[in-house]
Amino acid sequence: MSTNTIDASAMRKNLSDVLDAVRGNKNLILVKRHGKVESALIDIDTLEDLLAVQNPEYVESIAAARKSKELYTPEEVFGDVWGEI
């Protein structure tokens, strides 16, 4: 993930380009106002990952999976998507 910083006025003038830079590239853009970083823009996939990690049940399921010796095939993990890769 790369991190860039942009001033709010420059972001306003180049919003479409800024959104393109964030989308799907795992880029983080920090937004400055009056010389201080106040906000951040991230792509939706990264946001969903962050929200999932905040869910205690999700974190517990990851810990349990790491302790488990059970193995899964790619088809079991990825389902129909695996055949499209």
C-alpha cells in the first residue's frame, strides 16, 4: 500500500484523479487542511477489511483457523471464482 498526501484544495480541483488513484490500488491518500492531516481516503476493499478486523467474532475465527490443522482445497476456499482464475 502506498501513501500520498494532498492538500484539500488540490484534491477539490482534481477529485476525479484522486478517486482514480485510490480505487482498487490499495492506496491511502492523506488529506491536509491548513497544513495538518485531517482525513484519509481509502478504497472500499481496504475499508471492508478494516471493518472486518474490528469484529471480535471475525478475529476469533481467524485465530481458530490458524490453530486448526484442517486443510482446504482452493475450490473449497474460493468456490466458483477459482475456476475463473
